[in-house]
Amino acid sequence: MPVSMEIDQSELAGYSFSCLEGCAMCCLCQPELSLAELERFRKAGLTAGLTKRHIQGYSTDMPTALKLQGGKGACHFLRDRRCTEYGLRPAFCRQFPVHIHALHRLQLNANLSCRGITRGGTSLAEFGNRAIGDAEPRAIAEAMADAQYSLSSFRKEAGEAGAWKSPEETRAYGYAVLRTLREPGGIGKLLAWADSGSGAEDPEKVAKAVNASSPPGDLQDIAMLGNMDQLDLEDPAWRPVYVDGKFRWLTYHAVADRIAVEELAEGGATSPVAEIKAEDIMLLEPDAGALAVFGEYSALLNLRDHFLGYACWLCREERHAHDLATVYLGALATTMLDLWWRTCLVGKILGRGKLDGALAREGVRAFDMDCLDMPTIGLFF
């Protein structure tokens, strides 16, 4: 099977990146090391900092991942928010906040949960170029072969079920509804259309149908129940982390009818910050600035191959009961609703009662890492 090496770096354009002293959000992740990196760690006598246990819930025959302090805190090699083995850090650490995703091509994604990413300039694109240059050619070739095999298998399954749409066709439906998502009530309209089971005709007809839809009357309950289910996480290592403007590592999870917010320390200990009743997290009305931020994020999702792969994964999970374009638009609606609710949760944590552009950007920071962690038929490497 031919392996395509097309590389899309468009997401990085127009952004700058500077690592911020005292942030260390990236050190809360758990990278898996390549064979070459494992050998370097072995020669340096650093294997005590590796583990067989991965926070994704599986174990390997030999230690291949960096340990987390206390099993849920920061990287084993982090001290006072500084890396003690900076010169030997793995590719994941060197590439952060850029992630390399493989599907039908290579695509570079920016992790917008990183506070060091700002608008303007070209330094993030330059950083991405270095990340690609540093990647091991063998790892790239293997990742592309695996990802394209997965996509080919999905295409065959979906085609036999009459559910296949090409990436270009699927994204055309996303483009058709982006204008509605930039308007008040747009997220609710798209969700209502997706729940109607109408199916995807041509993009223009779908856009008109979405625009004519009425948001569900129980949108608040849909958002709350969906997010409370997602945040019902017993394993602390799985809980979302939001790094606020003071560089506090804030985690949150569902406990009965509340959201428990805690501050995470390097060693894995947590201290309570707040308990918020889920019913008190209301979907605030976004102003023009917030609508613009949400609109930009929905457009970003429509460009990400990872999100396309997520829709393919959902389509497969649903046994191809709906065509890929319908599943894709439903995923776009629920993801944007989740972002809206999480933004309002962040507003509660920060004591902000107005959903403006600034709070919407904080919501994206709290949400994007989780979004990039959604299951997909492609892969990050």
C-alpha cells in the first residue's frame, strides 16, 4: 500500500509560541518513549523513571512510559516545575505544544490548552517545522502505514453499509454550517438537526435545515448530563487539567450532583478549591466576542484530521447506522456544546458571570487538550 507523506501545517499559521516559566502543563502528560529514546534513557541510568503502567489503562511488557509522581501528578523528572533531564527529554516533550497526527496525511495540531500559544507571528509554525525535522523517519513511515490501513478498513466497512463520505465531502457539510455556529442559538440548532435523524443530503440543503431548526428546550440539561457523565472519573490521572492565569494546576471531576475542583501538586497530592453544584453551571449567553471565539474553534475542528477520525470512530461504534456526514455534524454539535458548558464551568471557578471573548478563550484552554484526546481511527505519534 502506498504511503502518503503529505504534511498539513496550516493550523499553526498565525500563532507564536513561548514556553512560560512556571507553567509546566506539558509535564502533566505521560509520554511513551520510542526504542531509540528508551536506549538513551538506559545508557543514562534513568530507567527508574519509567513505568509499564500507562494512564490510558493498559500495561506493557517492559517500562516504556514516563512515571507520574504519585501515579497521578507531574512527570517523575520534574522538580519545582523544571525538568531535571531537559537534554534527554523525549520527542513528545520537545514537540509540545505541537502534536503530529497521522490519518490520510500528516497534520500538525496546536494544543490550545497551552498558555504559551498566542495570536500573531510565525514562531509556532517554525517550531512545527523543527518538530517534523526531529521526528524519526521510521516512526513517521510506520505511523502513516498504520493510520492509512485503519482508514482503508473503515472506508471499506462504511462503503458496504452506504455510510462512506470522503474527507473532502464530509468537511463540506462542516463548512456549510459554520456560519450558523457563529450566530446566537447556532449550537442548539445544529444539535436539534442532528437529533432529528434527517440524514445528510447535499450540504446546502443541510445548512438550510439546520438554520431553520429550533434549539432543544432542554439544552441546559443535555449539556449538564453529558458533561457530568464524561467527568465521572475515579482515576485521578484521567481527570482534565486546566492551568489558570496564575499557573495553578486545577483538576475537576463529578461527585454525585457536584463538580469537585482541586489544585494538583507535583507529587500528585490535591487540595480542594471549590465544590460547584452541576445545576448551578448555567449556559451563559455568549456575547459577540464569545461567539467569534466559538466560531473560530468550530472552524478549527472542521480542519482537524483528528476530529474527522473521531467521527469515523463514532460511525463505527454506531455500526454505520448513519452516514459519516450525519455523524460528523452530530459530533461537531455535541463537542461545541461541551465546550460551551465547560467554559461556563471555568467561569464559575474564576468567578466570572459574563461569557465574553476572554472567558471563551479560557474555556478553549480548559477544553482543547481533552478534545485532542478523544478516540480516533488515526493516531498521534
